[in-house]
Amino acid sequence: MMNSFNLCVPVTVSPLLKKKKMCRLSFLLILAVQSALPAVFGADTYSRYDFPPGFVFGSGTSAYQVEGAANEDGRTPSVWDTFAHAGFMNGATGDVACDGYHKYKEDIQLMAETGLDAYRFSISWSRLIPHGRGPVNPKGLRYYNNLINELIKSGIQPHITLYHFDLPQELEDEYGGWVSRKIIEDFTAYADVCFREFGDRVQYWSTVNEPNIFAIGGYDQGIAPPRRCSPPFAFNCTKGNSSTEPYLAVHNILLAHALVAKLYREKYKLKQQGFIGLSVYVFGIYPFTNSTEDLTAVQRASDFFIGWLVHPLIYGDYPRAMKQNVGSRLPAFTPLELKQVKGSADFLGLIYYTSITIKDKSSSLEEEPRDFNRDMGVEFITNVNASQIFEEPIMPEGLQQVLEYFKQVYGNPPLLIYENGRQTRRNTTLRDTERISYIHAHIGAVLDSVRNGSNTIGYFTWSFLDVLELLAGFESSFGHYYVDLGDPDLKRYPKLSADWYAQFLKGKSVGPEPGALIEIGSNLSAADSK
């Protein structure tokens, strides 16, 4: 995940944030409904049996963040390898990561002991097809088959993401990756291999992970792979155009997603009975004041952050505000492309961590040149600066607002919350009570929303292990299990949140207080001393 969106956008710190009033022009009904609901996230206890039958609970990782074995068995570098080896992840790389490539059986055993219904992971394109196109790597194929088979054997559903920031470097070098329409054919061929080889055991496929954040970080700000950007918005890139490339990359992602969905429905759906989705990074979005300008800015921000991806998938085109503000820099769909993109997602994966407060800054629309942030015409207000990212307030009401928004604005599509978790400093303690409080509150918010008619069908924590994080490397952690990087065997230790989640998944009523839980015992004490 992108550790802190505050690192991607200009932020103004203000002590007035605590006095903000949470209402917005087009969200007044949504907030009114939300405020009328009983707040489960404020209650003491609930259990998984309060959710509908079939509701899925899981956790996740991604390939580069967990697998390691970066130079083994035929895998070639991805843009994420290049980014990490250039020193942009606090000196960390995924060369070894958590060594999931060799330790997957041990990790799946921990998942089974925790009681996960499902495990979300991604496939490394450059491990499966080392040159991006052409021959399949038999050792990469064997690894993913073994991983999937072990999950099935343990009664755990595999949920697969095809692309999680790790484009084969060869394709980036050859034609610029996602800024070229050539990527559409190569990505579709890669997806075809995955469906053919793994689809008999996999029901849920996400094509691309959070394209909105991927495009802003990778093609506007240049703080994520493949590090494309341009002045005056960023100065640390050797190529790119911050004014155009984020829009071009997302456009090609949407076209690729649509063709992959078409391929699956025509070639595999009847036999495999699976579902194709796309994952979107979302926030609860609140206005700084009750002014018409700030309320309008809230809707504009929602159109840019969420509508950029979801509007085409549901309604067949970009939001009006984007088309108006971005103008000719926003690529246009042909009539055939509109038809293909609309309705191409069977479900949407949501990635939610926190909420944001914004105020109008439509004056930026008079500036030239412009990038995504200037086109959006808003200013971000926060009382948490970059040095306080481990102290962000817990805001489950923002998740509830997002789920209500999807119900009201986008017709209540099936939703899987694919990432939700609490960032803490690494190597502090295994008694991660703040993570328990965070997860308890957000599962409660999901329960509120489901009871109010949200078509949310699953919830996944991020992350199962303390993985390599995109911006922070190994300086921060989200995991239920601590990975001892000083141990040659990279031993895993359960945190208190692993036990809390296990109690919940096994049907016990849980509250936010760890004192009510069974103590982890000697493992907790031993690892806490490290």
C-alpha cells in the first residue's frame, strides 16, 4: 500500500480541523443516514455471526512485498525492483522480503491457525512470464500452483491481484509500460495465462491494484515506481509528464481491465464461474467548512479520486468535473471502448485507511501547467503531519461514509474491502493494541453498513505479515505477524492482533480491549524482547 497519501499531495496543517462540520452538498443524505444508524464501531462486542452467511474475512500481501527470491528460478526485474535498488525505500529491497517464495507453506499454516477464510495476494508478472510476453516460466508456474493448492488444501480462498505495481522492467524500457497502448495486448495475454493455469481454483480476480494512487504516485509525483514525473510538480524523475501521463496510464488500465474482463467472460466464465474486479483506493472525504465552495470541492474530490475509475466502470465515461477541468489532456473513449468498459467489473475492491478534510482551491484551475492536484482544485487540511503518520486518528465513520456513497451513487455494486489496517513503527512491540482498536472499529463500521443495505461481501486486513512497504521499506508495519529480519530463518511471531483476529474469525464475540483475549504467552514475550 501507499503508506501515507499525505506524502503525495500538498497539505496544510490546521488546528481548526477538530472543529470541522461533517456535511457536504451531495453527501447530506448519506451523512444523515449514517448519523441515524446505531454505531456498532462504538459498541463493546460483536461476532462474525452478526454478518450475513458467506461474508468473507481474510488478509493480504503482494508479490514484491512478501515473496523475495527476486533473482531466483527465472524471475526478471520489475519496475519495483528498479525503484527499490535506486534507494527510494529507505534502502530496503524485495530481494529477500519475507521469503514467502520459500516459506509459503509455513505462512499458510499460520493463516489456517488464524482462521482466515481467504488470502489476497498478487502474481509477479515477471516471475510467471519473465520477458513480459512470450514463454511461461515453468518454475514460476509451479510456485503459484503450489501456493494456490496449499491454500485450497487448508480451506482458504485465493483472491488474486494480477498487477500490484510490479510491471516487468523490460516492458517499461521497451515502450513506457502503462503510458503506451501496447500494454493492453501484453496485459491481456498475461491474464489469459493466469486464467488458463489457475482459474479452475480461483474465483476472485482483481486486474489492477489501486490505479488512482498508482498513477498519482508513479506518474505525477514520481514517488512510486516507475518514477515518471516532470517539473514543477516534481524534480526527481528522468522522464515523464505530470500533466498528462497519470490520465493516460489510468485510461490504458481501464481499457486493459475491460479487455481482460471480456476475455474471461467469453472464454472462461462458463466453466470457472469466477468474478473480475478492480481495486480502488478510497477515503472518507469531509469539507473544511460549510461553505458552498468547500461542499462543492468535496464532490469534485470524490469525482477525481473515486469517479476517475468507478464512473467509467458503472456509467461508461469519466465524471463531468474531470472532463471539464482536465480538458484535452483527459483521453477520450471511443464508442466501442465505452461499451466495453461499462459494466466490466463484477465487483470492486476498496482500499481504505483513513479520511481526509479538504477546502476549495478552485483558483488552481487558473494555473498553467496543471497536474492532477491542480486539476482537482482542492487543498488538503490535516492535523497530522508526515512525522505523525503512526498517530493518525481512527476514523471508521469515513469507511461507513464510503460504503454509503457507493450504495447511493453507484447502484450498490458488490464490494470487497481488500485493504484496511493500522500502520505502526516496526520493532516496537507485539502488543499492538492500537491495531486491535483500529480493526475492531472498522469491522464494526462495515457491520453498520451491511445492516443498512450495503452490498459489501468481504473484509480483508492489511497485512497478514509485516511486509516490505512501498514508501517506508521496513521502517513501518501493518502485519498481524512480526517477521524477525535479524533471524536468518526470518521467524514469524504472532502479535496480539493476530490472536484478536483469530478469536473473531472463530466465532467468539470480541471487543476492542485486548485484556479480554487469551494471552499469546511465551512467543509474545520472546519476540517483544527483540
